[in-house]
Amino acid sequence: MRRWLGAVAVAAMLAAPVPALAQVQVRFVAPERYTDAENRFGSGLSLRVTLAEMRRLFESLGNRVLGPGQSLDIDVLDIDLAGFDQPGANVPFGLRVVNDVTPPRFRLAYVLREGRRTLLAAEETVSDLNFLMRYARSSSGQTFYYEREVLRDWFQARIVERRPPRG
């Protein structure tokens, strides 16, 4: 009898309507062709690590602000990390030199949906030429610090505030 009641309870829970959860899908399109998403000199972070960190960032941003039933699909078409690799630097994790002419840059295509309705869809290049002035506080050694800040600002403007891309 207990087993039967347990089965009935489980069936009732499964049949009850559950609001759809917010969902972020990130797809990396031809990452082997990205401008600069890994250290090409054999030290530093690999492409796999860079992509995993970018996926984690997009998902965490989306999960914080998307409502039930909303979904965000992001195709990452290109990544150009802030700075450039310094070849020959004998540092275990590589050396990346960042200056004001080497901002992070992402080319993204994205679609924000609520149910079956498209709320926002665009393709754009995300960058900030003033990134060093805007994010001057210490990164405390955080990996992808400038990339995170540029993408957070983009996410706030496009997804949260729904401001259309310029141009």
C-alpha cells in the first residue's frame, strides 16, 4: 500500500505544471578560428579553459536575471582577449601584456526568448576601447578580469535593460 501511495505522489508531482526555468545556451562557433582565445606559445591557458570560463560567465549572468520561461541563446563567433601574448617570457602561466590599444573583443549572435516569443535578437561586436579607464581597479590576479567586466556591461545593457546595439 505504501509503495502504491508513493507512486501516486510521484505521478502527481510530475503531472503538476512547473514553470519553465530560465535557460542560457552558449555555443562556440569554429573556436579554432578565433582571433585570440588561447596562448599560442605553449604556456598559459588553453582554448578549452578559456571557453569553459566564458560559458560559465554567460550562464551565471543569465541565471541571475532571466525570468521563468525566458531563454537566451548565445553564439560566440569570435574572441579576442585583452592584450597580447608575450613570447619568450619564462613564466609558468604565460605573460599577457595589456595596454589601452588591446581591448577585449567578442563577436556574438544572440536571441532572447520568452516562451516562443522572441524579445531580442542581434549580432554585434562587444568591446570597450576605454576598458582600462573604466575598469582601473585592481583585478587581484583574476583570470579574464577585463573580459568579464566588458561582458557584464554588455549583458546589463542588452539583456537586462534591453537597449538596442548602436549602429
